[in-house]
Amino acid sequence: MTETAEQVEETAVEQEEIDLTAANQVIDKYQDMHGSLMPVLQAIQEAYGYIPEETVDLVSERLNVYTSQIYGVLTFYAQFHLEPRGKYIVRVCMGTACHVKGATRIGETLENRLGIGHAETTSDLKFTAEYVACIGACGMAPVIMVNDATYGSMTVQKMDEVIEKYQAMD
């Protein structure tokens, strides 16, 4: 039986080893603090961009916490991510003001240009798309954010320009 290119790629990703040096340094810093699970997980995510499975096992062992408890925290809080995310997180506001002013069209443009939908990441790990309930800039609707930069009064043309800007970076 021959493997498809996708199966070969998945196998390569699964076999890729995670360097646990950063995770060990984080745990060393917090190990003697009571109730350190949240700051440890936050710091690990900061270091890796997500929470690799291998770090969960390491945290479990070194902090003496069941992996089920760790996964309970990781799946309860939306701030944690178990899969690699893009360098640029594109948040499309889908709140009422944005929705009324065409946020759906903006989201569709993002999907068409990058080939990803909500909570998906491009294969080159450059972009992750997220549809959010509200960005808090209703007066500028429809609004998107790329990491910490906010772009208001979005149109399909402006969305194309923003995507092109970030595609051209590094």
C-alpha cells in the first residue's frame, strides 16, 4: 500500500521532536510555587506558540498533576491552543454592528484568499483565522485585527490589501 503525500506529511509532523528546554526552564521557575499550573501553561504557550502534547506530559510529571487535570484546564480556557498557530492571527469581528455592515463578506474573503476558515491555520503556519464575537470597535465596523493591529471600515478590497501586506512580510 502506498502512502499519499498527505499521510507522509502527517507522519513527518508526528515524528518531529519538540525541544523541551524552554518548557523545563518555565517549570524550573514556577516549580516551588503553589497553584502554578496556569502561569506554567501560559509561559509554555508563549514559548512555543501553542501547548505541545509533550509539554503536557512534562508538566504532569514535574508538577505532579494528572494529565487529565491539565487537559481540563487547556480545553476550558479559550486562550490555550493545542495545535500550532500562524504567525499572524486574523480575527474577524462577527458582533452585531460588524455583522450588519458586512462581516460575513469579510470572513468569506479571508477564507477564499487563504483557504482557511474559523480556527484554521495555513499549512505554512503564516495565518490563523478566528471569528470572534466582538472586538470592541463597533464604531469602525466591520473590523478585523491582525495580531495587535486593528483595521476598521473593512471592505473586500481592504481585506485583500491587508492580506497582501502580511503575505509580503518576511
